[in-house]
Amino acid sequence: MRRYLILMSAMVFAAGTLAPTAAMSAGQYSKGDGNVSNGKTIYEQGKGDVPACNSCHGVDGDGDDNMGTPRLTGQGFTFLLKQLEDFATDKRMDETMFVMNANAKGMSPQDRRDVATYLSQKRNSFAGSDLKELTANGIATGKTNFGKSLVEIGSPELSACKSCHGYAGRGAPPIYPVILNQRYTYLVSQLKKFRDGSRANDVMGQMRAIARKMSDDDIHNAAAYLTTAKSSTPGNIHTPYTFH
Ligand code: HEC
Ligand code: HEC
């Protein structure tokens, strides 16, 4: 327990350095302190050489399984900003469409803050990928019941995802992103990237340590459950972070 607390405070410190000012003092459930209307304009129209975000992430910001893009709306502000900063500094490489590093660099630090603020505040009712449709398209999908046990209980080798990401993966800001109702193909691609180390921007290697122990089946099962799960859990009606 003591070790865990020390770990947590080290991570809070690490995340705090990214958004040290008003956003952090507004509390860990910060929705961002940027300019929402500038963020919206960038999201819908792009800026300079940076294309409109909605061309890949969808008009409602709920991502696209065919392109492998993530849902962005309702994700925590601090996490979104961290990802944009990590792309801008090549700490995280987009090896799916090879665009996000240039997109992040093409925005000013304030633009990145503004678009992260806009997205963290925008809600939609997306309830996850359509697993039947993905299966019909020949994509390997997992078993939700096995995935549920990994997410909620874990296994002798794997910590339960909920121990960091909250019940059903609904997020524990500022560090742990919402993975509930995220796009199936994106969840699978990121877990594989953490597993092979091609994504290495996780603080203290936490996600890589988990993903290294996951088989392909574990990844498909966890992703199948997470994309379709409900945010409320019987017996745990308090949602730490409401995202839609
Ligand atoms: C040409 C397509 C494309 C455009 C345009 C685009 N993105 Fe992306 N974006 C992607 C892809 C693909 C990924 C996933 C990268 C990976 O696999 O690591 C991504 C990932 C992200 C992530 C990481 C989310 C997470 O959960 O970790 C953020 C944040 C993001 N994009 C924001 C934006 C913003 C803001 C814009 C507009 C300025 C934008 N994107 C424009 C394709 C695009
Ligand atoms: C010890 C804590 C911890 C545990 C347990 C954990 N994660 Fe994570 N996870 C993280 C952190 C920290 C990040 C954010 C990395 C970053 O800053 O980019 C993350 C990020 C992710 C992402 C990328 C989200 C995005 O939008 O880019 C996925 C997917 C993910 N985790 C899935 C899982 C799954 C599935 C499990 C259970 C098998 C799990 N995690 C267990 C700490 C954890």
C-alpha cells in the first residue's frame, strides 16, 4: 500500500508538470482551461497545414474502426493534452496513419490546449464499436465475458484493468484514460503497441508492463468487453468521471 501511494504521488507529480497552472488547481476532474471556440474551429476546420480533426476522428469525435482512429470526445483533458504534447515531441509516434506527429507539431501549445479543452467537454452518446459488424468484416473479435473478468478481476499474472482505469474502464483522471466505449480496433492496436514497445509514452512503463503479459486472446477479449461495457457497475453507482 505504501509503495502504491508513493507511486501514485510520483505519477501525479509527473502529470502535474504538464498542466501546472489553472487546469490543475481546478482539480483532478479538470475539463480544461482553454478556449473552447478556438478548439471547435480547429476540430471542424483545421488550421494552416493541419487538417480538420473530424476528417479522421468523426464529426462527433467518436473515432473510426476502419481508419483505426480513437474516440476523443469525453476523454480527460489532462490525458488528451499529454497525448498531443507527446506527439508534438515524438515521445509517441503515430504508426497507424503517420499523421498525428505532424498534426500536433502544426498547432501552437495554446491550440493544443484549446482543442483538448473542447474535446474533453464535448459529449456524445457513442456506445462503442459494433462487434457483429466487425466480425462480419473479417476482424478477429474477442469474447466479452472473458474480457469482463480481465477488466474487473484480472488474473494471477495480470492486474485488473479497473485497478488503474476505474470500473469498466471509465477512467480515473488525470492519468488513467477512459477506455470504456473506446473503438475496438484502436484498443487492440494500442495494446499491441504497448506490448511490443512501439508505444512507450506511458508514465513509468505501467501499460507496457501489463500489455507484455497479454496474449492475443487477452487483448481481443478485453477490447471486446471495454468497447461495449456499460459505465455503471452494479453496487458501484458512483461514477468517478462521467464522460457521456
Ligand atoms: C488523417 C487522419 C487524422 C487526422 C486528420 C487527425 N488525427 Fe488524431 N489520430 C489519428 C490516428 C490514426 C490516431 C491513432 C495513432 C496511433 O495509433 O497511435 C490518432 C490519435 C489521436 C489522439 C490520441 C488519443 C488517445 O486516446 O490516445 C489524439 C488526442 C488526437 N489524435 C487528436 C487529434 C486532433 C486534435 C486532430 C486535429 C488537429 C487530429 N487528431 C487529426 C488520425 C488523425
Ligand atoms: C498500473 C496501472 C494500469 C493498469 C493496471 C492498466 N493500465 Fe492501461 N494505461 C495506464 C496508463 C498510465 C495509461 C496512459 C498512458 C499514457 O499516458 O499515454 C494507460 C493507457 C491505456 C490505453 C491507451 C488509451 C488511449 O486512449 O490511448 C489502453 C487501451 C489501456 N491502457 C488498456 C488497458 C487494459 C485493457 C488493461 C487491463 C488488461 C489496463 N490498461 C491496465 C495504466 C494502467
